[in-house]
Amino acid sequence: MTRTLVIAAHPDMAHSRVNALWAQAVRDSGTIKLRDLYASYPDGQIDGAAERALLDAHDRIILQFPLTWYSCPPLLSHWQIAILKRGWAYGPGGRALRLKTFGIAFSTGSNGRDFQADGRYGRTLQEVTVPFELLAKHTGMHYLPPFTLTGVRELDDDVIAASAQDYIHHLGHAEPLIHASGKDDERARTVYPEDVPTG
């Protein structure tokens, strides 16, 4: 049985129309684990050991968030830096996430029309979210097609409610867009001296 973990990150979940409903649908499913980052870490101090244990215990990992300045909210960005450590998630000995399945689910205030080659931003949502695809590639995970809801300012409650049901179906049934090979990248064997900066 696939064990699915949703890591939700919304800076103001109490006033969210979409992410709060998605999170509640996850809770109500009874089969999917929800981790609300802002509720778990109001001081922003992330417990790395606890988060890595959660990731270890699940096969399918979804990051859920509102698109914020064409990326994720700051606490989720901080989570990535704090948790996805060299030697654990990648690099020599970093095999903890290899061949797990990874995906993102996000909402946008902007309409989907804005995210087209000839739209307001001149970039598609696939282009905007390439860093998450690369995260999956770098850590050896399969990558799911993103689950998105755009133009949320224009949507009525019935449409948003329907999206929550679609989301639960996506979590259980979406197939990877990109399959990881399971092979080690030769560069992952590189050993860096402890006293030499790698950045």
C-alpha cells in the first residue's frame, strides 16, 4: 500500500479558500498524512530529524502551497534547505529519497491564461515550477504532473470544493510524468574535503 504524505505550507491557512479546503480533504481521507508546516513550526525552527523520519516513512511526497512570487512560501523554501541535506537526500550516501514519488500541488491568484507563452508572464506554469522537477531529479525521485488551480480569485465555492475532490483523486492515482532511473549519478560519489566550501 502506498503511503502518501502531504506537506502543506500556507502562511495564513485560517484565511485560505483553497489550501485550507485541500488540507481538510486530505485529513478527511483517513489514508493520507498531512503535515501543516506553519502550524507545526510557528517559530520557523524546523525539526530536521522529525521531518526526515516522516519522509522515510512515506513513499509518495507532495508539497502543497499557494504560488508565492513564482515559487513557494518562505517556510517551505527553508524546509527544503533544512531537510534535503547532502549525504541524506543526495551526494555520497544520500539515497533516502531515491525511487520515492514526488509532486507539487499549488494554487495561483493569477488566471491560467497569464501563464502561457503569449500571456501576461510569457512563461508556462511548467516553466515556473522547473525547480521542483529538478529537486526530484537531483534526489532520484519520480516526478508527478503538478496539480494546480489557477485564477482562484475568480472562482466560486463550488468550483473550489470540486477541486478538493479532484485533488484527493490526484493524490491516489496520478502517474509520474518523469520516471527516475534509480541509477546513481557518477557525481554523487564525489567526496569533498570538509574544510572546502562547496557553494
